[in-house]
Amino acid sequence: MSSPTEGHHRPYKRRLIGRVSSDKMQKTVVVEVVRFKRDNVYKKYVRVRKRYKAHDENNEFKIGDRVEIEEHRALSKQKRWKVVRLIERPVLAGQELGAAP
């Protein structure tokens, strides 16, 4: 049995990888996480999307960026995640190798 002085803590915080779908809010990005779930009836894998609001302190992440988000304490009514790191930034047309400005 745990003693009364021991606090309850989670062994780890969940981390998810997704793509930023909106950056219109201040210090907040909407991250869309796509996963594949097996359909119970048809036994096929279907694509399931879920959108999370995540904290972005410096407004550094833009639409299309692939990011990793981590569970966090509640920062607002719907925001319970924070962006941990940038995984990949999309290559835009005109910014490819050796393209002239």
C-alpha cells in the first residue's frame, strides 16, 4: 500500500506524431494525428483522424509541419497537449535545391 505522502503520478506521458493543420491561434496549433484502425465488421484497416489543440509557446510551427506532441496539464478548456519537437518541415515549391529566388 502507498503511504499518504506519496503522490499519484503517471509512469509516462503519451506522445503522438501528427501534422499541423492550423496555426491561426496565438500560441496554439491544431495537430491532426492519423492512425489506422481495424474495422470490426469488415476486418479492413480504415484511416482514423483525430485533432488535438497543442501549446506552441513561440508560434514557431506552421501548417504542414510534422510535429511530436506530448500530454500536458490543462492549459485551457480544450488544450491538454504541448508541442515537443519538429520532426519534418515540408519543402515548398521554389525553395528546393538550387532554386533561384
